Amino acid sequence: MLKAKAVLIGLTYWVTGQTNVPGIFPGSGASPPSQPNVLAPVKQVSPLLPPGIDLPSLQRHAQAITVKVWADDVWGSGILIQQQGGRYWVLTNQHVLWMGKTYRVQTPDGRMHIASLVPGVRFGNNDLGLLKFSSPARYTVATLGSSLRLPMGTPVFAAGFPVPIEFEDKGLQFTTGQISLIMPKAFDGGYQVGYSNTIEKGMSGGPLLNRQGEVIGVNGIHQAPLWGNPYVFQDGSTPDLDWDSLARSSWAIPIETVRRHL
Amino acid sequence: MKRTTLVSLLAISALSAAASVTVGADKAQAQVATRFYCGQSRGVPATVAETPSGIRPVIRWTSDYFSGSGYTPEVRCKIVSQKFQQNFESGRLRYLTIGVVNQEPVICVAETEGGPCSDVLYTMKRGQQDAFATKLRLQAVGQGRASGPLNESTGGGPVYVSLADFVNSLPVEASATPPSTPAPTPEAQPQPEASTESLW
């Protein structure tokens, strides 16, 4: 029922939505460089796509701003969020950083950079962390949008680096979907934006993008959690929705929350 | 039989236990197709969960620490994966917590947040310094992220809590097996120690 409603709203949005939305590409100066795809081919999962969306450009942009964040010998994902004179800042999830003690960032050109926590940055009870690294190479950094006022059904795009099952490394995963739920207040960890895109282990910390390629959220909770209850508001209360309605969505921390802390 | 006393480190969280139990019950019924087994991830034995929405790696078993006593990564992977599966099937895999059994720290299953251990998943090596961090990481794996004790972190990096502090905080030392649970054979042996395993 909920899903049907979301799809209906989504279709309405696609029909009435602008098809010529000014984006951050192409020709805006932030268009992604044509870098060699050394990590792996971009894999696209695109069940339904509204018209007027430049999917190849979105994919290239996602690949340019999404990094692999290594914590010791395991990884999550991250977003190149800012740069200044050869120094880069990478936004990721706190729970990605928990997985190890020493950090490295693998950029889209395949290079590995030693990274460290940015001192003095605190995200409170939000599942966010900020790393920095230095490099003479030029990398595209993200442009930030907003998510909390998006209508249900708005098309969104998620990216990140899934942890492989068996030996297969999928490289960057890029999935399409729609906004499915936006909660009036944040769950523990700051999660507030629900969406239908599939998120896999390892994609935590990767970007949730709008059709213009702006980062509107940070991936963090996949569908159907295995144990525990992530759907508890920060004040300890719980939403008036059953588990399935919540577990059908992946969940992101809205970029508005990131902005408040930077 | 002495009641095994276990400590939920999630007590820090202010969430309503009653409400979350209800939600947890719904979840267990909704995920009948989920299955835990010992597979592989990046070439090493791994406890993985096959779910309707994808395959989730849970623990990579990389440590050879107990291989000498027969607990190779493969053996540990099979034992613990089976325990995950058994607890999932019986609807008991709701929350994970840390307890102490026979003076050793254990990762176990709790049916309620803050509730007692209903089954031991594995025993951690005695003296392990990062049992707390291991537990937080496992909690993050289950939820797809880290949970409430984020504020335990002082520097934004890994959470370090001395095991001595943790053990000293226990109200009662436990030495018996959990109530209504037969002594699990694997726990009677030197147990796989998971501090060096990789979690997501």
C-alpha cells in the first residue's frame, strides 16, 4: 500500500517535474573528468527511470566523487566533499571508521591515500565521520543539495562499493530508486530519509544523489536489518509504522544534518 | 542453577524496550526466507546471511589463533554460522549483547534490548581488550550501522573500552550456563576468538 502510494506520487512527479533542470553537469565546471575506470565497471541497476535524466552523466559523476574508505583491511564508502590546495575531505559513516584503526582512501583513479580523522569535527549522535588526505592529483568534489523536503517518489541514486561475496568485487554499485519515506525526526544515528534503492554492505558512507547529481544524503542502513532495531528515534520513541514499512527502505542521513555540523 | 548474569551495553540507550520488542517480533516473522551459513568473502570463510534483499556478510573468520587446537577459521565459521541460524529460526536473534560465562566474555543473543543472554554465540579470548568494540561492530552489522553508543567514542575513531573496566562493572559474576539452554558443546572448549575477525 505504502509502496503503491509512493510509486503513484513518483509517477505524478515525473510527469509534472521539470525535464530541463539545471544540473551540475555538463558544462558547469564540475563535470566529472573522464578518468580511467580502474576499480571496476560501473554496474547499473535501473528498474524504472523517469524521462529527462542523464543517467550516464550521473553514473560518471557518482564514480568521480565516491571513494572506497579502508579501515585496516575492510572497507566502506565515502564522498569527496571538499578540497583546498591539494587537501581533500571525505565524508563517511562513523560505523565505517569503527571497523579499523588506520584509514586509507582509495580514489576513483585507483590510488590509495593515507587518511586521518579531521580533528575538532563532531557530528554529535549522528553516524558520520570526516577524513582528510593530501594529494597533488585533481579530484572532483561533491555539490550538496537537500533532501528533507523532497516529495515521496522523487528519483534518487545511490552509490558505493559493496563488500564482495566469494571473490567477486563488484566495483562501484550505482542504483536507482525513489524516495519512499521521510521521517519527521531522525532515527538514532541521524537516519531520516528512506529510499527504495538497494544498499549493500560496504556502501555505507556513499552518496545518495538527486537527478542533478547533488549529494542529498549519506547511505547507511540497508533494507531488512538482521538484528537489533535501527528504527528508534533519537528521543527514544518509535514511529507509528510497522517493521516491514520501515525495513523495505534503505536509510540515509540527510545532507542538511551534515551541513549543520560543518 | 545460578542465573547467568549478563550485561547489556545498550543500557546506555534510552530507547523503550517494550516498543522495540514488538517491532522485533514483526521482523522475525517477516524474514522467513533469511538463512545464515558459512560461506566466503574475499577468499576467507565468512558467516553470511542470505536475505530476500541480498546476501550480507556478517563475520570474516581470518584468525588462525585457535587453529592449533582444531578451531580453524573454517571450523569456527561453521559453528558460529550454525548458531546464528538456530537462533534466527527460533526467533531469538533479536539483539546481541555481551556477557560473562565461566569468567570469560561472550557475545550472545538477547531477546530484548537490555535483557539476559538467551544463547551464547561465541566466547572471546580472555583478556581481550576490545570486547566492547567488537560488540558495537556486530551491532552495527545487524542494524546496517552503528547504534546508540556512538557517544562512547571520544575521538571519532574505534571505541576502546578496557575489558577490565567492563568486567568490573558487572553486578554479579556468572559461572553457569544460560537458563533453559543446555551447555553448548562449543563453549566448553577453547573458543574461537573474534577480535581479529573482520566485521562490517
